[in-house]
Amino acid sequence: MLQIVPDFRGEDVSHDVIATLIRDRKPGHMLPAGLYNRRDVFEADLDMIFHRHWIAVAVEADVPEPGDVYAVDIGRSSILIVRDEDEGIRAFHNVCSHRAARLVPAGHSIVGKLVCPYHQWAYDLTGELFSAPHMGVDFDMGLHHLKPVAVRNIGGLVYVCLSQDPPQDIETLAALMSERLEPYELKDAKVAFETDIVEKGNWKLVIENNRECYHCAANHPELCLSLFAADFGFDAVDLSPTERAEADALDAAYVRARALWDGAGLDHSAVEHWQGQATNFRTERLLIAGTGESQTPDSRAASRVPLGRMGNSGCGNIHLWGINSWNHVMADHAVVINIFPLSPGETLVRTKWLVHKDAVEGVDYDLDHLTSVWIATNQQDADLVAMSQEGVRSAGYTPGPYSVHTERLVDDWTTWYCERMTHHGYGG
């Protein structure tokens, strides 16, 4: 008998259909087509992944001063990131406690207090309701404060969890990345540029594409000037003598770099936290190709003012993946990318470029030099994801195998997704 269960909004979701699709996923292969295409799967993903796990949503630089507010849409929900008067970062649901109106539109605002535009209920920056006109002398404002959202600022990267019971293993991410990011002092960075692109593909295809560099050499000429695709795996049997020599040279370069990083107290180990875990992440310090300075068109530093206490070369690129994010933190700037599902076949990809707050555009950095590599890369990825989405819609689609040499990390991520959906009542 088909079991129907309500989702977050009280609508019916074909629970057993989704569970069957999860169980039918063959290890080492892409997901069944329905997990990329179905509306009920999309709604289940929002409820089980985006509403119950720690999601990357912002950077500390989005709210640099008290009164700064940053509203972010996560599926059908909207949240507020707020810098309060004590310089702390708080998060709330962007829902007035009166008649449910959104307090501020998506994006950045500067406020002294949060005032609902509908009936003028007013909240201070701690979320406490302090004014509710015409509600009578017996009205208890203490029962109607804004609903808080769990929030963590980890080295300048802001994560939230909409669940009442957030996964506790966020502490593993916090302990590791707070230390790795501390020398970069992202609290003293600013957002030099921000862009949104809507990719015509399911959010899982966007993540799968990001988790491998099998496609990089043929599709990302700009990025490959400063990134070693071999860092993400290769089949040694397929290497030509020249490619083998290049791989050996890269290995030797890592031996030298890691000795220098150890001497400078810069952690570089690869850490993978996903199988059997709620909070999915991977991090490693990677070498930068070319001059070794930055992910720019000539691999040279984009900004003359380094981040924090970093020099402008030699420290590599802190690579950090998460459930809905990927980040590259370098001595001169950081690239922070978060994704948000919009529909079964559309995903918002939001990219921010961070530089030191004292760096001056046109003096210390050129905006095109700073941003052009990832603007090109994002568009190239969008084109690839759209091709994949067209394929998984086709009657001819059969889940293909991942390369054990170049797509292991894709398989690991997809396995994590199936594990988490099973944990929350699907599959098994």
C-alpha cells in the first residue's frame, strides 16, 4: 500500500516512491532519474537536507556593522542574518510574529530596528518584540518575539540550521576550520563583488559537477591556469610520459610545500567528513598552479593587500566543500560559493569575492582580474549542468558509473545524500 506522509507545508509526498528511488541507487553510479526530476523529491530534499542540516548561507562580511541585515531564501523559507548592537551575529526566521509578513526583502539592508511593513510591529536586533500598536493592554509581547535560527560563524563563514535539533557534529567543522581560517582574518574582509547565476539543473547535479575535475581540462581553461586538476584524481595507466613527469613533479612540489607549511604552522591535511556523518565537508590546502599566488587569469595575486596575516604567495589555497558550498581561500582573496535549490531543475549559485576591507578597487585590485576566472568557470559549469539535466530527463537515461580514479568524491557525496535521506525515513 502506498504510504503518503505530509511534508513541511502539509502537502502530500509520495514517500514510498522516493524511498524506492533511494534504495535503487546503485553504488558507484549516478542517482535514478526521479531523484533529479521529481517535484516531490525536490520538496523532500528541502525538508530533509536544507531544513535539517547546517547550510552555508553568508559570510561575516555580509553584516559588517551593527544594524546590518542580510536576508537569505532557503527554498520556501527566508532567514535573517543580523549584526546586533554587541557585534554578535544572530539569525531569525524572516517572518513577522503577527500576520506572517516578511520583514525585509532578500539581500542587504541597514536598519536600526526590524519593523514589519504590514502592521508596524517592531523588533530590536536581538529579535525581541518591543512595539505592537493597538494590541491592547493585556497583550504579552514576550510571547511574540522573532523565531530564532541556529547560527554559527566559523572563521568568517556563516552557517545556519533551521531544525530545532541541529546536528552536533558542526563542532568538528568549527574546530578545524576556525583554526585553518584564523590567519586570514575574514572578519576584516569585505565583499568586493557578488553575483548570482541560475543554473538549469537540479541542485544535486550542481554539486556532483563541482565535486570532480574530470571535466576541467576540456572545459575550464581559465581555472586550469591556477588549479591542478590532478589534485582531484587521475588514472595513472592513462598518463603519457609527459603527463607522468608532470604528476611526479607535482608530488615533489607538494613535498616541498608541506614542509614549508608545517614550518609556518599552516595545517594542510586532507580531512573528509561525510560517510556516516550529518555535517558533510571536505577540506585540504592545495597548491596553486602557475606563479602559485592566486586563482586569477595570470595566477598572480589579485589584491596588493593580503588577507589577515598572510603573505601574497606560497601558502596555497584552502579548499573547503560543504553540503551546499565550495570555497577557495587564498592569501590575497577568497571565493565563497553557496547554492540554493529553486525548483527540481533550477539552482541558484551565489558567488562572493572577499578582499581585505582596506583594499581599494582600482588601486589595490582590479575587479576584472579578481573575478573573471570564476565568472567564466561558473558559466561553463552552468552549461555542463544544463546538459546533464537534459540527459536525466530523457527516456534513454540510465545512471552511469563514476570513475574510481577521478570521481570518487562524487560517489562519496552521492552516497552521503542517500544515507541522510535514509536516516530521515526514506530508503532503508
